Amino acid sequence: MENEHQLELPDILLPFQEKLVASVRQFIEVIPKEEAPAKLWESKFGGHPYLPKDNTYPTNASGQELFFLGQINFAEIPILAPYPEKGILQFYISDTDGYGVDEEDPFSQKDFRLIYIPEVLDDETQLIKDFSFLRKYGDLPVYPGTSFGMEFIPSKELVPIEDHAFSQHMGENFFEQFGEQQWPVYEMYGNSVSSDGHKIGGYAHFAQEDPRKADDPYLLLCQFDTDNDIESMWGDMGTAHFFIKETDLKALNFNNVWFHWDCY
């Protein structure tokens, strides 16, 4: 890992290699598959959720069905502490402005929802398979009716400029020390180190700025990005984030998740 990142760094940043390597985080890259999953309990973007017959489909504050954005079956992904090793985590959003984000209370799940199912039944006779009761949806970041499987690849990444952790690792106003080269070095680093894409864990990618502060102990739970391959568009080339405290993640408590997305 150290040698790999040393080769990627421009000469002007080599004196900071130790700090940069110390910033490396592990994450799971999520790659869409062209084909939809065959089983309802598999990880997927869109389509229909894993829903046991005794469960109720989630609704928004007005009693309308939320839109199923996707689900992750943690038994299918490489182990990444402190993320679960089993169970299905589902993401539901709204087709209203903001897709369910409440700017006054981004933790309020009245118009978006995360549902964690710890024990998964691999028996389709126990699952809802007829979703004809769902309504027609309005504005969404993806097209209803499409579904793509997920492939999971364990990866590592350096801290990107836009994540609030950059100043923690490299110090405040890091690029000012380069004087006239400040902006060229800034652009050089920003072009070579990115945290975009769909992912579990790791650093977050922002079109604007990280809403978290240095003293906010929120991890990136999951990131959904703009992606032409699955015809996903969060506003103008934006990215959606779900943040969680590590204590809640370890307790498998997904009631206090911070839903945020931004775009250019």
C-alpha cells in the first residue's frame, strides 16, 4: 500500500507521504451489474425489496409508499468492521423535493427510511412477490422499474480534499504552504484522489462541502452516486450519503441515520 501511493504522488507531495498513507481507509466499492438479481434477498439497486409477508411496506408522512432505492445483503460483501456481517439493509426515499431530506432535521425518517432485517429467509414462499399495490412515482434520481445487481470489491483510498477528515490529517489550510503553486497542487491532488462512486464505508464525495464537522463522529454508511450505467442522477451530477455514528452501527441501530445529498 505504501509503495502504491508513493508512486501515485507528485514529487511536490512526497514529503507528506507518511501523513497521506496514515489517512488510508478501507471501504467496499459497489459496482452495478447489468442483470437484475434472481432472488429477492440479493443486494440490488432498485427493483423490488426483500419483504416477508408479515412485514408492512414503508410509507411517508402522508401515508404514501416510499420508493425502494436499493438494499445490501451484508452476507454477500467482504467483511469490513464495524459494518454488519449479515442481514439486509434497505434504503427507501421519497419522490418529493429533496427525495425525503428534511434540512431542518436530516435524521427524521418521516420521508425516507432505512430498514434493517437481521435474519434473512431464503424461502420465496414466505416473501411478498406481487408489488402491484405500489403507486406511480414522480421525480426520482433513478427510473422506477429498473433493477441492477451489485458486485462488491474491497478497496482502500487516501483522504480526498472534500471530506472534512482532510484537515484532520493534513492540517488546516494545507495548500497555502505552496505559495504560488497552491492552486495547481490543489487541483493536482483533487484530480488524482477521489472518493466518488457507490460504496460502503470509506470517505465521502461531495459536490459542495462536507456537512459534518471535525467533532461529528459520523461514518459513511453508504454512498449512492450519479451513474450513467444505471441511469442514476442526483440533481446535477450529485451524490447521496447516509451517515451513522459508529456506536449506532455496532448496535445495528439504523434509526439515527443522517440522509444528505448535494449536487453541482
